[in-house]
Amino acid sequence: MGRLFVYGAAVVSVVLLSLIYVILAAGAGDGTPVGGDDEILGTIEVRAFDIGFDPTRVQVAAPGRYTVSFFNDGTVLHDLTFADGTVFQAEPGQAANGEVVIPAAGLTFLCSVPGHADGGMRGEVTVAGEGAATPAPTGAEELRDLDAARTAQFPAETEGKGNQILEPVVQADGTKEWDVTASVIQWETEPGTVLEAYAYNGTVPGPQLRAEVGDRVRIVLHNELPEPTTIHFHGLVVPNGMDGVPVISQPAVMPGQSFTYEFTLRNAGSHMYHSHFMADHQVPMGLLGAFVVTDPNATDEPAADIDYTMILNDGPLGFTLNGKGFPATQPIVVTQGQTIRVRYMNEGLQIHPMHLHGIPQLVIAKDGYLLPDPHHEDTVLVAPGERIDVLVEATELGAWAYHCHILTHAESANGMFGMVTALIVQEP
Ligand SMILES: [Cu+2]
């Protein structure tokens, strides 16, 4: 399957190739040994914009010391942080200059402002081969290999897995109870990228809660964050006092305090729970989860072999599907002939058009309500706060790319990242 997917990925990537290969010849091109430590071999020029670098690939003729000319064309603060720790920071419209030493193996760089590197602000300085008379025209091959190396890691192992179903503790009176603790954690979004996150029960997304219409449920929130918080049950019809909005319907839950939410489930569907305190910060940081309610008496519920919840998020943790960025996203693996119900839930601050290659998606529900006229789409737009349910009939064999079609959420100079996964349809 790996090979199939690498092939598909390569096709997607070709579109970007011409945009991102730039040679910035610097210093002597004859491969002569570098002189004294202080000799300046040339200048590396990099401009930042919102949100990316130009160029993302810089080739120098030899290892050694270079002048750096960094300019911020963007509207927010950006920096140019090299892997050896050398940093150039510039406010919008400002320049920063200095020097960096490029080792023979080259040096990667990124913008260290939270979210920017995962948004695509990454690049690399490479050194032309020893003795090469001119920089070799191998850019396309290097790009192919960079992209292939990254995609070959898929699905990569990382620490922690979010959105796992948490069984409730059923009380004597039948009430289904969950304890949910909010705390600060370290979360590995992709191999080697470990970021500070806010989490329910230690994972991003938090545990998936599932129950039925008519169930009495109790969610006990424990706040171990250094900030106040609350939980809002997004999409569920609840009594006003259980709606989770500070001041409007309850006091903020202070650090060290707990708050008990209790209500009877009235409406089925794909719903969510998330923070409603500084939600612009706490939700992108990870205080979110799925709350799926089924109706045991429903007669119009479409049948599916696999029920898969895909939570979309963006912000300080990057562009993520169920808390992970490609290649650490997990593929959906099915057998030909099976039907998959995908419940998209957008907890992010941006829209994400989710495109599945190869097989159309039958859109069956919006915000938990079944549509009277299900229809096919190949790209399903999911706006912030929305839940869209689709059915996919796994008719076509193979590994099918499955990604957000805002391509800066899915592709970069270093290959695919962020909101990319695959639907893998195997032979029966
Ligand atoms: Cu997107």
C-alpha cells in the first residue's frame, strides 16, 4: 500500500515543484576549500510573508560563513530560526541581518512563531556537491526524494492517541458518568514535534463520549489548568444552566475546582464538547472532543460498517486530523464493499474542504440532523463549528489520498504535512 500511496502523493506534489526550487548561488562556485573561519562566502537572502518563506530552498556553493539578509514582507511578526539556533526576528516591514555558518550537511530553518512552521514556514539551506563546477541541476530529484522520504513515514508512530471512546461509569440509577480533567500536557503532533497542549484526560482530542437519546448523562469537569475554563456541549439540546458559557449560564470553573454537568440527551447526532472560556485559545490548544449521540428508536439512520469520527483543528498545534499532522495521521483501513460513515467535526478557526480521492462522499447529515436529500460530493466543506456526516462506499481498491484541499494546510516544500491521511481499501 505504501508504494501506491507514494505514487499518488507524487502526482499531487508535482504541481508545487516549479514554485519552490530556487538556487541562490553564493561565494565561489569552484568548490575550493573554505578559507579562514571569518571569511564571508556570500549572502543568503530570505523573505517572509503570511505565511511562508521565499525561497524555501537555498543552495550555497560551499560550507562556511554567510551573511544573512532577512526581510519580513508579512503583516505579523516572523522569524528565521536556523536548526543551529541562529535566529533573525523581524517585525512587519522590517529587516534583520547577521551571519550564519552553514555546515557541509546543510541547515534547515523555520519560523518559530507558534503555528507558522506547521503552516508551511520551513525551508533548508543545502550545500552543492564537493567539486561541482556548477550547482548541479538535480533540484527536481532532491524534491522528489524529500517528498518521498516524508510520505514513506506514513502512518508514523507518535506518542499519544486522541479521540478514543471512553466508556462511562454507569450509576445505580442508570446515569452515565464521565470524569473529564483539563490539564496542560506535552503532545506529539508529528514525529519529533512535541508541543505544549491543553487536553481533556491527557489526549488531543479528548476522549470520545457516546450515548443514546434518553440517557441521563453526567460529566464532571476537573480543572487542573492554570486558567479558568468551562465545557460547552456543542449541538446538544441542554438546560440553560448546563450550556457552559461563563457569566451567561454558569460561573467560570477556576483552577483546582470542579463543575458537574448533568442532563438528559434529547437529540441524536454528531456533536462536540469544548471549552467556552478563552475558546479562541483553549480550543485550538486542544480542549475539544466528540460527543456522539445515537437514537435506538431511529428508523431512518443509514447503515454503516465502520463509524469514524474525524476532528479537524488548526492553530498552535498545526493543521491536524484527530490531533495529529501527516505523516502521523492514521489511515482508515477498510475492506472492499464496506460502507464507512465519516463524521467530520471542525473545531478549528478555519474552513477545511475535505477531499477524498477516488470515491465520492454521500453527504447525509449536517450538525447532527439527517438531510432530506442526501447528495454526492467529492470535496466536503466543513466550516468552524460544523459537523458533516458522509457515507463512503469502499468500491475502489487501493490507497486513496484524503486531505484538506486548502493546499497550504496539506503540502509544503518538504512534502505533505498537516491535514492529510488516506482511505485504504483492501481486497476482501
Ligand atoms: Cu484546511
